[in-house]
Amino acid sequence: MCGRYSLATPVDDLVEVFDVPPVTFEWGPRYNIAPTQDVPVVASDRRGTRLGLLRWGLVPFWADDPSIGSRMINARAETLLEKPAFKEAAVSRRCLIPADGFYEWAMEGGRKVPHWIHAPDREPMGFAGIWERWHPGDPEAIYSMAIITVDANDQIRHLHGRMPAIVPFADRRTWLDTETPTADALSLLKPYEQSLDAYPVSTLVNSPANDVPECIEPAPVA
């Protein structure tokens, strides 16, 4: 599962890293992103590939109530094509969620300790995701997304059994391209094969109200 992540990379750098046009929205450093919040997402449609703000928590197009999205923040790679809420999006509405790192909680000494997991160079990663448009004919349609998860790799399995599916740089265009056969796209969803670093952080991150740089700083040694 992925229930919290960070993205402090300046938006101009995201535009360069993900090779998308300049954006019109503002984005400041975020250290404790939580479900139901609007976040930068890279997606492709008839107007090309671009970066926009989508709500975290996928609202299926057929939903009666958009509050269902709060329970659909993650989608398991293994069952994407089996779930009515995710199947169509997995075929034609794939996206990337930029992130500097993500959090997982592990039991240590009888308590849950948060850890921040990130690339060694702290460059932004691209989580695989799917997106949806709820009430497409409504001028206030809700655009939302879910992060796809896979089995954790060997480096972080001791912290949690699942992790976001991280799409390697070389495969990002293939994942986003709606012309990519579904089977080929889904074959990219696997435990991350490159290096990741992780260390314990403050319990500040336990509350979404705490969105400060201290969330990603190493916790003091007891």
C-alpha cells in the first residue's frame, strides 16, 4: 500500500524531468501528501502528454457518490483487469505520479515507525497510476487517480509487503502511450529493480496536517 508520499521538487524541474509543456498551476514543496488532495500527475490524451492536478483517490465514472474515491487510493497490479473500478482505466487512462519519496510504517519495538523511502540521488520517481473522469459532461468534472502497487522489492520488504509500482525512466513513454498494448504496459508493473534508500523519520508524518521539511529528516537516534 502507498498512503503517503512527498514531492518537494520544483515544478519547473518536473516539467523538464517528465518532458512535458510548462504548467499553469502553482506547486510548492510538499512533504506529506495524503489521499483526497490534488497532486501533479502526468497523463496523455488527445491533446498530448502534460502535467495537471488530479485528486488522489480514483472516482469511477459510474460512481453515484465521489466520496468513494477516498477508498480507492491504490490499485493492485495483479487485479487491475479484474476490478470494475480499474479495468477500463488500466487499458486507456494510464498516468505517472511524480514523487520524491514515499512513506511506509514498520513495527519496531512494539510501535509503528514511519520510514521515508527514496532514490539515492533524491531525483523524482514516476509511480504508475490510472486516472478517471467523473461526470464528463459536467464543467466541474472530477479528475482523479489511483497509485498502482506491486510486491515490495528486497530492499524494503522488511518495512512493508507492498510498494508503489515505479516506472523506470526508459519505460515512461511506453506506459503513458495509449497505443501500447495493454499486456505490454502491464508487464512494466513489477518490484523496482533499481536502488532505493530508506530511513526512520519523525512521527510528525503520522498527521497530514504536518506538511513540513522535518517529515523527511532522519529521526533522532534514541
